[in-house]
Amino acid sequence: SIPLGYFGGLGAASKNGILFKGASFLDAMTQINTLVMDKTGTVTKGVFKIKNVIVSKRSLSEVEMMQYLMAMEEQSTHPIAKAILEYKAEGEDFKAQDVSEIAGKGLKGVVNGKTVLVGNKALMTANNIGVPSETETIVESIVLVAIDNKFAGYVVIADELKEDAKETITALHKVGINNIMMLSGDKDSITQQVAKELNIEKAKGG
């Protein structure tokens, strides 16, 4: 009956989209007490939406800044880029040229003959562009924009938790997986906030 039990277990797992290489791995699963997971798309929906658009440059309207930003983000495959491209901007579509990705920081390119930087604070700092202190206190993801070496504004992007995320973490605790850690490439402040909401003991962002 034991081989039949393994056979039933492997079958039940595959019905739920989980593939085991063999019975020994079912045994190994019972010994697990530690789980390390990602955040975006794992406990969150990975569907980003624009929450706020803040324009700092007085000579620029919200729509104009978004036209520059959207021209740049058209070159990116990041989930946040998709959210930005959902913005409905009246008027012409701007086109970006010479766009290059700066690893872990953002994008640099030329739009309408102007140098445009789009990304995080590290990108702005590397290019000696001052960023308003208010951006430090924003927990959600923010995309900073600079046009011709002057800070232009930023967009706040929010992600949502999956409906079953909290109960899944609770269920994992119940089966003896007590050491749960979440690692994310996202900002540490967001990662810590999500971990707190889900009762995940250890989390590290950035």
C-alpha cells in the first residue's frame, strides 16, 4: 500500500500543477522548515497601476511629462512600464531614441532632442540630479523623471496583494514551515510593508 500512497500523492500533486521527480521528493518535502520566496507576482498580483503623478518642473504639464516618460517606457518590458503605458495622454506620441538600460537604475535616452532619465534615486544621484525629500517617505514604487539634467517629477505605482496570500502563509506555518523569508528586487520599504501584512518574519528588499 505504501507505493500506492506515493502514486496517489504524485497524481494529486500533478492535478494541482505541481510535478515531483519521484517518491523520494515527496518524502523530502515533509522535512522542509524553511521557505525563501519572491514578492512581485508571487504574493502580489504583479499588476501595477498608477496611483499618483507629481510634476515638479513648472514649465511642464502632467501630460507633457507623461509623454516623455511613456516614450522611454515603450522601450522596456518591466511590469511597471506596462502600468505607465496605460496612461491616457492627449496629443501626439513622443518617440525615444538612443535608449540604454542602466542596470538596477533605469533608462537613459533622447526624446524631442532632450536627454531623459527615467528610474530610481540611484540613477538621479549618479547624474547629480537633486530629488525632493518627500520621495523618501513614499512606500510604494516610484519612477523618477529628469529632462535635460533637471528633475521633472515622479509617478507613484502600486501593486496589490493576491487574495489568498495571507491564508497561504498561515497554512505554511501550520504545516511546520516556520522560517519564511521574502527577497525582492523592489524597495526595502515596500518589501517590509508586504511582509508585515502577511506575517512573514524575515524580508529583504533592494
